[in-house]
Amino acid sequence: MTKDTLVKAVSDYIRENGGMTAGYGWYVGVTSEPKRRLFKDHRVNERDGAWIYGQAETDSAAREAEEYLLDIGCQGGPGGGTRAARFVYAYRITLFTQEDTGNSLEHTRKTVEGAV
């Protein structure tokens, strides 16, 4: 997917699943292994959780999409993953998800209510 197509898909999904309103924080990242990151590292419930991922055309497009989603209020931080990281993933933060996965490059950004 192009950066714009990926941003639209993730933004639409967030909007359809509660948006960026109070109580609905979203986390975004880039990876080469989206299922491992979502369900193992971040402990997202695969069956009942709100999550999405998509593959960008290039790692640069993935990072640009991630940066855009961070700028509109998703939590996470730029710089994760390797050059093979072409997947952008996002999930709704719950009491059971884990946002701090030990990656020193991940920094939580303040959620901007109503941005999406």
C-alpha cells in the first residue's frame, strides 16, 4: 500500500472502533512481524481486540505513515523496527495490552482527543 492508502485504512479503522475519544487510546508502530508484535509483544487479544495492520510499499512509506498517525494522536514512537519493517500496525490500548515492550526508542506521545 502507499503511505496515503495505509494512513486512510488505519484512520478509518480507528474511527470505526471508537475513534480517539476519551478512554480510547491507540498505539501505532512499524515492524516486519506484525502478528508477533501485536499478539505476543503487545498482548493484544487477537479475537476480541481492536487491531489492524497493513504492508507498505517500502520501509520509508511505513515510517511516514507511522509518523503521520503519531502526529494525529496515536501513542508509540518513531524509529522502531529494522529496514525490513514494512508493516504498520495499530491497536486500541486496554488494561491488558502492553505498550512498553522494552524498546528504548519507543516513547509515548500524548493522545490528542478527537484528532481522528
